Amino acid sequence: MCRALGDETRLQILALLRVRELCGCELVALLGISQPAVSEHLRRLKDAGLVVDDRRGMWVCYRLSEPLPAVAAAALEAAEPPADLETRLRAMAPAAPAR
């Protein structure tokens, strides 16, 4: 889990998922990194038990695991996303319908 939390991009992903669940394509757009890079970060977060995924047709949506382990919650509190990312996130319509 510490390795998963030791990367700035993964902390940004967790901070964004704290606002709402997102699909991989939304994370690509918000973070400005490639789809394979986002997929690798999400795989590491999932393997660490920090995120869960939900397949919805052609989309895979990600959300924070609940309850989030205390060490992860503390790291997440210390790593806020840049203000412009959160603003852009709130303006985006969800890519896949919620269940």
C-alpha cells in the first residue's frame, strides 16, 4: 500500500476519486497522461485495495474503497488536487450512467 501511495499521480487520482467516481477516459483527460499510464496507476491502486472498479458496458468506473485504510486516508488528506482539476472535474458530465 505504501508503494501505491508513494506516487504523486496516484495520490491525485485518489483525490479526484474522493470527489466522485470516474472512468479511465475521464482520468486521462483530467491528468493529461496517456491511457496506458492511467491504467497502470489504477491497477496498482486496485491491487493495493484502495480503489474498486465497476464495469458498465464499454466503460470501467473507479471509486475509492470503503472504508479507506487509515494510512491512505491520512495520505489523501495531505494531497489535494490542484484547484483547476477539481473545477474541471465538477464541470464534467459522468461518462457512464450510474447504477
